[in-house]
Amino acid sequence: MTNHNEFVGRRVFIFGGTSGINLGIAEGFARHGALVGVASRSQEKVDAAVQKLSTATGCEALGYVTDVRQYQAVSDALTAFSNHHGGIDVLVSGAAGNFPALAEKLSANGFKAVVDIDLIGTFHVMRGAYPHLTKPGASVINISAPQAFIPMRMQVHACAAKAGVDMVTRVLALEWGPVGIRVNSIVPGPIDGTEGMARLTPDEESRRAVIRSVPLQRLGTVADVAEVCLFLASDAARYVSGVVLPVDGGWSAAGAPIGGKAVPPVYAEAAPAPTTRAGE
């Protein structure tokens, strides 16, 4: 059984923790008494997240402006948080970037941009955090995506990057297990109120189509994902490592279809503009 009181005083760092699912994860830990640090590229978002976390939970929150593509900046942020609190008990890596593009129209720079954020950024976070992780006892959670194991048109860059993230999770579970560090991935499905869902369902018809495509017949919530993070970081999951866990109401088991199709209709209409996010 998960005892949420166990997070009181636990030191938790969330990359990308200033918006969307990642901010919800940060709130989940903070509401249960954790000492939370968040990082993203945007000073405005960092300031807003720290204010929200501190006001809503009454717990101290620390914020860092960091781009996961820059290893030294990542390392510096983790070192600063660790020096302040004396270490890191829980690490969540959730920075991501994506845009729809057919492979034959995708530039080399566009492909590299997503790989740099999602895959190389994940390695930067893992490598930078290792010296500060509690040994034994730390829990590391990577935020992945269905593209890691479900091929999707217009997503060759994201599919390649997220598949790499899941293999990083599994390899580090092997390498870091002997020192008592657990490493897992969470794969969120269609989550209501997020930027991804807003792009995926620009109108009510597409929203209903997504709901019909989920075996549990509802959209997920940010709280659904946060609760699974709390479980994986808890003592109840002390023998769980190397797992890639979908949190999607069965959506990926059905092939992540939308309206009977495995490819989001919005992707077919979207312009392949190379806009990315690095943990914002």
C-alpha cells in the first residue's frame, strides 16, 4: 500500500515540471510534503510554477532555468538543488519536443531537434543526476510516449527518440540496480487539459473520437499520471524497476487508435513546422 506520508521531506526534482503533466506531478509530490525542484527553459514558467507550488502546498519549491540540451546547465541545476537539500531521492525527467512531419519532408535539423531534447536530454538528466541520487533508495522516472512502441506516421523523429528513452530506462535499471536505484518509465495516453490533447482534439468531434478509442471510455487526468508517479517513487514499488508503464486507459493496447485509425487525424492536416519544446 502506498503511504503518501512517506514523501514528507523527500527531495524531488522534476525536469519539465513547469507546465502540463510534469507540473501536475510536481504538485502531487509537493502536496504530500516533498521538497520539490522544477526546471525548464522559460524563466516566466519557472517563476509561475514555483509560485503556484509554494502557494498551493505551503512547501518550499525551487526553480531553475535550464535547457536539457545543454549538459553543463543540467548538471549545474541538479548540483544546486542537491547542495541546498543534501541530495535527490526522486528524479522525474519529462522534457519533450515534437511536431508532425512526413519523413520525406523532415529536415535533418528537425529530426535532430527532437532527438536532442527527448533522447539526449534524457541522458543529460540521468548522467547529471547520478552523483546526487540517494544510494540505495532513489527512484528515477522517465516520461515517455506511445510513439516509443507504436509506429505513427509523421512521427519518425518522436518514435525514434522515445524508443531510445525507453531503452535508456531499461539499461539504467540494469546498471544502477546494484547500488539501489530504481529506474522506470511512464507512458501517458490522452490526458485532458494538456497541450498535447489540445492539438490532438481541436474540436468536440475529435475529442469524442479520442474518448471512444480509449477502452475505459474516458480521457485521463494529470492526477492519474501523478498518482502513478507517487506509486513508483514509493516504498510500495520497492521491487519495481525497468518497467515501461502505460497510463492510458488501455489506449496503447488497442494500438492508440483515434476514430478507428491509428494516426491522429489532426496530424494529416497540420503543417510540419519544426516547433519544439525543451522542458517548457
